[in-house]
Amino acid sequence: MTRLAMPDLRVKLGPRGRALARRLADSALAPALGSIRAGKAPGRVALTFDDGPDPTMTRPILQALQARGAVATYFLLVTQAERHPELVREIRDGGHEIALHGFDHTPLTSLSHSAAVRAVRNARQRLEDIVQLPVTYYRPPYGKQTPASWLAARRVGLQVVVWSADAADWEDRQLGEHVDHAFKGLREGGILLLHERVEPGPDGSPVNPSVDRAALTTALLDGLIAQGLSAVTVSQLTEIGAVRTAWFRR
């Protein structure tokens, strides 16, 4: 789940002001403190799924991806992975990439730097014990990140991945609205944020459980195919090079 209460400053800046501020921050900070936001592989976008695995939706989403010959990166929660290790292995065996979203959905920003290092190291090891493959990517819960929490992930050897577009699939919308929202922000080389399931908001607010995520996945894949784009993993998207951004949110 990645819905955030927007600070007053972001509201006052407006879309153009925020875009300018991001460009200035990226030029100054991204080379040293950048998170992966996109890739440079032409004709590709990366589909990413957070908060899983999920006993209801993981398999239908996998079937939707297989039917279109697509692969994705799954940012898993260790709590969910340890409850459903068979689903983790099905994701892996389907040719998809497994990455870390955290032990649970607690942001590292709520921890001291040393505690954050211990937490993410432990979570990575426990996920690798299930998948039996190295885990190299991490996405911060809710997209919340500070320079200290970014450094904690990097000290453990993880690359931080954020996103450039989302389907707002935690909101109560019609399927077509989710698709439109996704394609409004998605460009060649982009990383699309989706969910297998959705954790409650950072304020404990409930979320919409009724989205047919397999149908949404199919609709998005059909839209990509119509545009001549392929859905790939984050690794495949960034094998030529990554686009980084100074992504810090509280």
C-alpha cells in the first residue's frame, strides 16, 4: 500500500512545482542517493506487485501473466511469504523476480539507522531462505524513505526500487479507471506499481478489497501489447541502465 497524506508543501507547489523540485533534487542527490525509478531498455516496462503473496490473488495474477507471456517483479512481505511459501516458489518457478518489501509493512523510517539495518538484513535472509535465490531489490513500504533508511537498505546490499506510475489499485474505482490511471503516468522504461493485496494505510485506514487484480493485470497487459511494449522484470528493465531519483518521503 502506498497512499500517502500529501504534505502542505507538495500541495502548494502544484504539479509543475513538484516536477521542477524533483528535477533539481535529482540533479543534486540522485547520483549518490538515488533509488531506481525507471530503466533504459527500449520497448519495455516493468510490472511490480507489492504486499504479497496472497492465497486468493497470487495464482490468478500468475495465470494472467503467463497467458500474455509476461513476467514481473514481486516485492514480498516476509510475514506473507512465511505463511504461504508454496506461493513464493510458484512465483519463482514462473520465471518472475522476487524482491523484498519488508518483514511486515512497517516503514524503516520509524526505526533508528542501526535497527533498520538489522531489520532489513533479517528480512532479506528469511525471504532468501524461502526462495533459495539471492534477493537484490527492496521497495520501502508506503514509499516512505529517508536518507538514513535508504542507506540501511544499501548497507545490506539491496538496491532500492520505487516507481514511475501506479494504477491506484488501493482505491475504490472501476477497472477502466485503474487502467487509465496507470497509463496516464506510464512511459517506455517505466516501473508500474501494482498490488497482489493491500495493507491498511499508514493511518490504519481501510482499503478497497474488491479490485479484481487478475482482470486488471490482463487489461494492463493488453494495453501494453497494443502500444508495442513488453512487460518485464526490474532486472530486465535496467540491464542497459537505470534511471534514479532522490526519493525521500515521510
